[in-house]
Amino acid sequence: MRTATVTRDTNETKITAELNLDGTGTYNNQTGIGFFDHMLDQLARHAMIDMKVRCEGDLHIDDHHSVEDVGIALGQALAKAVGDKAGITRYGSCLLPMDDALVRAALDISGRPFLIFNVDMPTAKIGTFDTELVREFFQAFSTHAGLTLHVDALHGYNSHHIAEAAFKSVARALRMALEADPRAAGAIPSTKGTL
């Protein structure tokens, strides 16, 4: 079973993140940030990854440390759960529409972290959530998961829709990349022999 639990304990946040890559998309995320919980729920559901996140953060300052550190913990958990990457498809992509928004995500579970994030938000906030934190989450997540990740918003004028389409498109791309490749016979998906 491809599962992992990561605990991160700093002066700013206390986090536990649990993942089951072979789950059914169940989720139980509590970070104290309503919109962020909603986005994590989307990530779990559409990636078909079981996810449980608990975060106690310094929300009296702002949401930044909590969002970034959850990204770090989830990235570490993903890297741990996927192991040596034997037999996975490795690459995934998704072009996802959500009302006015259209977001494209493409990723490689390569062990080489790199983020390209061309997503402009029309507003600075979604409710009380700072929209710039969407990028912060994906930067932390992709770095610590070892993902090459490209996210591009092609259309959109509603910040909520754009952000949600970004999380859903990344989720669908992850689902594709994490699936077993039936023709790979458990081989590492690289000519190098390792990832």
C-alpha cells in the first residue's frame, strides 16, 4: 500500500498529513482556513487520494505559514508514499474547465522539482483568503514532492473558479501520473533506471 504520514512541528505550525495514494478520494482536512480546506478536499477527491490534514498555525498573523507548511508536509508525504516510483505512469496532464475558468496542468513525478505557475487572479482575496497563497502552496508542494509542475490559467474572471480549477486540474494530472502503467511491468519509468 502506498501510504505515508508526515508530521511537521515548528514555532509557526504543527501539522500532520496522511496520504493513501491508492484510496478513493476520501478527505478530512482541518487547517483553520475554510477556503484552503475546500481546495485540499478538491485535491484529494479528484486525485483519488485519501487525505487527512491537521494544521494548527499562527493564523493570528496570517494564513501564509499554514498554507506553505501544509504544502511542504503534503509534498513530503507524496514523495514518501510513491517510493521508488516503479510501475507508475509518471506523467499526467489535465485541461479543466470550471464555468468561466479554464486551467491546464501538466506534471512529471521526476524527482526534479520545478514550478511554472502562470495563473493570474483578478482579486487579491477570496473571502478572507489571500489569492497569492495558491501559488505558495503549489511551490511548496511541488518542491517537496519532487514534481515538475506547470499550471496555466487560459481563461477566467472569477478568482474562486480559477483557484478551484487549478487545484482540480493538478489533482487530475496527479491521478493520471500515479496510476500503475499496465505495460510497464513494475519498471522504473526512466532510461536512467532511477528517478
